[in-house]
Amino acid sequence: MAEIENFDTSVFDGEYVTGDVTQDYLDFIEGKRSDGARENTDDDDNAVIELHNTA
């Protein structure tokens, strides 16, 4: 079993344990999640779906 070597504090310090999260990537994700991006979606993209656990 793998030992935990450090604690992920990226939400506080911006240092991600994966080491590959760049500011460009974060800016890209922010653009995808912005209010302006949400307004430009088709109605089909906003359809409600149901998810079910089978456990």
C-alpha cells in the first residue's frame, strides 16, 4: 500500500501535487465556466439528466 507523502494544499497555495497544472490551464477552465460561456450554450446542452447509483 502506498504511503501518503504530503497533503494537497493546492486550494490554498496553488501548488498542485500533480505538478502539471499551469496558469494557462486554469485560465482555460475559468473561461469554460464563466457566465458568458454559459449564456452561449444550446438548449440541448442544458437538458436535465438523471443519474442513479446501482450500489
